[in-house]
Amino acid sequence: MSVSRNGGGTWSAQTPVAGPVHQPGILDPAQGRPTIDGIAGARSDLAPAPSVDIANGAPTGNGATNHMVMSFVSSQAAGDENPHVDFTESSDHGVSWTTPQQIETPGDRGFYTAPAISPDGSTVYVVYNAFTTPYQTNTSSPRELVGVVKKGTVSSGVTGSWSTLNRGASGDARGSAANSLTAEFLGDYVYAAATNTFGVAVWNDTRNARDCPAVDTYRENLVQGITPNPAPNPPTSCGATSTFGNSDIYSFSSAP
């Protein structure tokens, strides 16, 4: 963290906020990037990127506690495919931060996450994507993805009493695709926002996407170096009515 106290004219030296943070996932030979769900999976190199929110009393600034919250995804060690959704916070303008909490539901392997805190600093919302199936060394087994929204209450500068507000429908991430078809694609489209009375969140969702065996074979052949290996044409190879590639952005609001 670097701080400016003169409107951005100058900035302090950087200081650590949390750590150590480890890049989650295993390097995927199909794309040269790490993945959490399996070979030719959805790249996870952006997963550790922190997301921050501040209780700034918006829109007027009145009643602001300036409580800061941050969430990120990290593995316990490099090359670990079982990452956690970590949450840390500061009640003294970032001078000190709490030891990160692992707030994911047991069995969820975190992928992307973002927090939001109400302008009055009383309530925190965290959204995250997670895989619920183990890392797959083949492309024939399902890779279940879920979106989760959690709520916590701030008391004496610490967030606790976490509850699950929404757990979306599960979907097979193999049904998503980069334009090249060489791997799945799930973007870092995971965000949250909060008012003093409710929170909103968005996440990647594959409930409407369907696996395509022809694409599975193509991806596994890439990993194994099998040739010839022509790329399939989804409209004909997956079926005219297939919803392969139909990943979505879903949302949730706790508004009354």
C-alpha cells in the first residue's frame, strides 16, 4: 500500500498489506498460464489481484468510518491448486491490517473475489467465484463453477458473523471458451457494491453453458501433443442447438 495525504502530489513508500500471497493454480501446457480447475482450464493468473473498498460515507461523506476492506485469492504455497478466498481489513487508514480470514465455504476453491462495504462502515459484502470439483488432469470430467455472495457485520473494527446471502446454480466450466478454443475462459468480471441498506454483486456463471466432447478432445490433444489436431467448429461439432460457450455474468442484490 502507498498513501498520499496531499491529493496525490506525493506518495509514501510501499508497505506490505498481507502476505505471503501465492499464485494459485498449476501451469497449464495448453496455454502457458496457471489454471485451478484443470488442464486447458480457465486461466487464473489474475486471481490474486486484490480488490478494495472504503466506507467513505458516499454520497455526502457524512458518517464515514473510512474502514477499508480487501479480498483476494491465494494458495498456501506456489503451485497449489486449492486456493482460499482471503479477507483483510484496516480501521486506521491502512496503517495496520488484520490477519487475513479465509471466508470461503468449505469445499470451495476460490477463483476471483471482490468486497464492498456500506458507506457507514457497518456491513461488508464479498462475492467470489469458486470451483467445487478437484483439479482435473483430463478434459472428460466435469468442472463445477459456482458464484457466492457473503455478508459480514463490522464490530469494533473487525468483520465477523459471516453468512451466505446467495449461492448460485452450479455449471460446468468446460462449456466456456477462449476465442481460440484452446482453453476455457472466465474473465475477472467479479465485483460488488454496497449502500447502507443492501449490497449487489456480479460473477461468472456457466449454468447455461454445455460441455462439447469434440472441444474436450481437441483441448486434451493439445496438452498431450497429439497431431493432427484440427480445431472443431462448435456449430457443427457440438450440435446446432448446443449452448457451448454460453457463459454469462449473473447478479444478485439483497435490496428489500
